[in-house]
Amino acid sequence: MDEILSLARQELSKSGLGEKIPSGVVLTGGCSALEGITELAEEVFESPVRRGSPIHVGGLQDVVRSPMYATGVGLVLFGFSQTRVHPQSRFRIRDESIFGRVKQRMREWFFGEFE
């Protein structure tokens, strides 16, 4: 883990963002739940470190309020916020027969492979 954190610090330095994190680093993902990872990251980044967990989540909070789901939940919340800001950007199927076309292509592939 030390090597991975060191590589992350190098990438931050290369991008010029290394000096722009005085308030600290937030770790997310499954590895952030490892024992002692925040202490190790504080040594490597020479900055305060904390685990990030999803917030503003309803429903199955006890399941998704884990650092492991922070990225996924964040992407869903961001996508939802974008549909409020730009309602025209919502996903729509413009061609009603798209499912029929996908089904036909899969059928052609299947029978082409196994004839």
C-alpha cells in the first residue's frame, strides 16, 4: 500500500496539485477500509487524511454508506444533479425499435457463430 500511495503522491506532484491540498486528502474505495491506511497515508502525503463515505443517500443507508461505494454513489448523485440543471440531457431512447435491433443483432451473431 505504501507504494500505491507514493505513486498517487507523485502523480499529484506531477499535475501541480501537490501543493493545493493543504486541508488534507480523502480516501475512498474498498482499500480505504484497511486497518491503518489513514495513518500510512498521512505519512506519505504529509497531510491530514480521512475516509470518505457517501452522504445524502436514502434507502439502504447501512449498505451504501461505506467508503467502498463512495465513487459509485457520487457518480449517481452527480448524474442526477445534471438532469436537474440540464433536463434535456436525460437519457432517452429515440428509436422505439432499438431493443428489436439489438435482439436481431444478437440473434444473427449467435446463429452465425454456432451454425
